[in-house]
Amino acid sequence: MANIKKYKSILSILAMVFLIIISSCSGSKNPNEYSADLIIYGGTSAAVTAAVEAVQSGKTVLVVSPDTHLGGLSSGGLGFTDTGNKSTIGGLSREFYHRVWLHYNDSAAWKWQKHSEYGNKGQGTIAMDGENRTMWIFEPHVAEKVFEDFIAENKITVLRDEWLDRENGVVKNDGRIVSFKTLSGKVFSGKVFIDATYEGDLMAAAGVSYHVGREANSVYNETWNGVQPDAKHHGHYFKDKIDPYKIPGKLESGLLYGISPEPIAATSSGDHKIQAYCFRLCMSNHPDNRVSFPKPENYNPENYELLGRVFDAGWREWFNKFDIIPNRKTDTNNHGPFSSDFIGMNYDYPEASYERRKEIIKAHEDYQKGLLYYVANDPRVPQEVRDEMQNWGLAKDEFQDNGNWSRQLYIREARRMLGVYVTTENDVLAKSEVPSPVGMGSYAMDSHNVQRYVTAEGFVQNEGDIGVHPHAPYSISYGSIVPKREECQNLLVPVCVSSSHIAYGSIRMEPVFMILGQSAALAACVAIDENIAVQDVPYDELKTFLEERKQVLTNAK
């Protein structure tokens, strides 16, 4: 027996030695520690294009995504792309829309209707541009597949459902991020980092300065920033005199749901309020591919009484933003005075904890689901509207792991960096010369409503909806994606860019985020190769690389 025990002991020791040797030879380390040249935090469209560019430029890259599904709004329901001038969209951003075009050129893509039935529908947006081999209107699952193809083809490692430890996760040394930790305990170290989130969480945790809300017009010598009670650019306001009280004419009865008791501030003054969020809904009117609008557990029809009064006044534009995408589906957006925008219910979202953000997202989901159920079923709604709404439902073949509901709330703005250069409406409207351009924008300065209040005359009104079109496409400065040197030297921010509220209303379009994501990655590669701060990247060198990738930088021909 003693010899057997001795024999087993020797075998155990040999096994341990063998494992140590194997571990040493394989270079094994702590399984929770990861490193790469470039670490990208986020799962948005900008995160994907940044990762693709980094790999194609010969760098190692890790995408650390709080999201399970990639693409952000582009794969989350915003299929009716806000393009502006398409000639400004180059590089990987254009490649994305080219791949969408390739998908819909296959007859197998048209499951719920014939291609010929769809045609080139769109409000100022050509769906399929055969001459330029691009398509700008698409279904959510198609966009997600394109993003996943980008990832697979370039063998990019994506760690999903990884959430930054915002309190204690970022380690900095000498003005540079060394690493960050996620809530799961994983640690990511790199030479350069990119924050490609809609919220700017890595940027904020790294100590980079930023702004939330609207600046007063006096801050940047602007016209369309701040409080704008007289601006009525899109028709998303109450054109009729609608009583705001639960019992009409009775102040003591209290305000209807969603109306703020706070008086309107002075015109052009700043505040910490942000434009409204909503879900961009993918709906279907095909009988075999629609799911009836669900009734939320906490459904309360009184929350929609204000819409009932709008219908009473004769408003019938409810279906005007059921923008048609392929296969008898929609990208349904906010429209009119009372719609899918949950006005005033997101002010604390940018700085909120993860738990609070989940509550805000759930509240938006409940509000919007309740709104759909109300319009389709409540006798308070005109019969002809209800009858038409009964033809619609959620698209059965989209977001199948989420009850056919979009996974991505439309974060129209959150934090905005205060970087090396602040883009303002003066840049968008060509009143100033933009230094060191790394991409272009062209869409209108578009802000959705910010608040719903009672006017001095005692009626309900919305405020904050702005739509001012630039005369021509405009350049976006490298300085707007770079923090101040004293705050961080190895971070780039292509989504929560350095801009004023109203300028961000134009920049915040998905094609632009993809453009800036690629440009940020190229700048990161130069910084890595030359071992310099991102603020010191030679612009002439960066410009050469950008143009090689067919990025469009200026209006010059």
C-alpha cells in the first residue's frame, strides 16, 4: 500500500510539473487580462468600422462591447438612413451601403414582396442607387449581417456584454489610459483606445471634459442653440390650442401626463436638457409577418389623453412617418405634436448609473408600446385611424430574441466631449474654416423636441424641435474627435464628438459615425507607429491615409 501511495504521489507531482511546463510554453497568463494595439469600447457602427480599419492597417484590435448585437441604431431599426448629401460618404461607410445593395440585388432577399413592388421609394432618399452600387434603406437584420460579416472576414475579436467599470475601472498614467476593467473582472490594456459608445462612458471615466445639454447661444456665437420656443421647423408642435389640464379649464385638476409644470426659460438660454429619445420601430403590414402590438403590463390609457385631444382637433398625420423599407416593413419614427418621442423623460440618462439607464429604457419601451396599443385599440381614437392601425404590427422576423422589439433606444445625444476643437453651427453653416478635416457631414442641424410645457396663454406646447439645413456639406475637424492633451493623450472619440448641441444635431447621423470611426482608427494607427500622442498625429500624413481609403474630407474637387 505504501508503494502504491508513493507511486500516486510521484504521478501527481509529475502531472503538476507537466501542466506548468505546458502553461509556460503556451505563454498562458491570467485569462481575465487582454491586450492589443487598439482597444475599442462600444458596439456601434463606428466601433465596427474602427475595428475593420485597424486590422486592415496591420494592428491588433479588441472590440469590448456592452451590446450583444453590433451596429447600434443602424441595425436597431434606423433603416431609413439619414444620408444628407451622399457624395460625402466614403470609405468603409460607403462600403457598408454597397454591401446592403449587393444583398438586395439577390432575389432571395425579397421574401415578403417582389423587388419590383418596392421600387425606389423614399422621401428624398433613393433606396437603390444602381449607378453608384449603394442602397440606403434596409431591414435591421440585413444591417446586422453586414456588420457581422465585417467582423468575421477581418477575424476581429469581439467581447460582448462587457460593461465598463465606470467608477474604478480606468487606470491612467502620465495622461494616458493604461487599461480599463469591465464589471465581469476582465482587464483590457492597449496603446490607444477608442470610445465608440453613444454615451461616452469611457471618455468620462478617463477624466475627459464634456458637456450635457444645450449651450446658450452666447457661448459659441450661435443662433439655433439653447431654448427656442418660437422655432417650429418640422411641424412637431401643437398647431391647435390644446388644453393641458386633466379636466379642461381646471388648473386644480393637474396637468395631463408628460406635460412639465416648469415655466419656459428665456429664449437662447442654455440648460441641461436633451432632445427626446425613442425606438425606431420595424413594423410590418404583411399578414404572415406581423405580431399584434403588445399591451404593456402597466398600460394606462390616460397617459395618451393628450393625443386623443390632438385627434379631436382634426389632426390625421399619424401614419406620415411609417417610412417604408424592403419587404413591407417600416422604419417608424416620431411625427407630429404627440408621437413616439418620450419628451422630457431622458434628462438624467447621460450621467445615470447602468441600473437607472435600464429603468429609463424600460420606461421608453412601455410608453411606446402603450402608445401603439392605444392607437390600435382605444375607442378614444378615431375609428378610421384604429382601422388602419389594425393592419400593422411588429415585424415577426426582426429582433426575434427581444420580442420583436428593437434592442437599441435612439440615444440622439448624451455627453459631448469638450475636445481640441468644438464644432459649432458656424462650421456647419460654412461661416468658419474647419481645420484638419477627417470627414464630412451634410444633414440638417436636427434636434427633436426637448420639453413639453404650458404657454403663458394656458395651452400645451413643445419646444426644442430644430431643422436648419446647411447650404453645402461641411468638414468635421480632427480636433473634434481628440481630447485636450492635458486630459488624455491616447483616446479618440468618434461618436460623442466635441461639438455644440445644435451642431451635433447634424453630425449625429449613422453614416457620419462610421466615417469618423474609420478616421479615428487611422489616427490611432499613426499614433501607435510613431509612438506619439493622438494630439501630435501629423495631419498631412493622416490626410494621405484618409484619402487612400477614399474618405471625403472637403468640398474641393
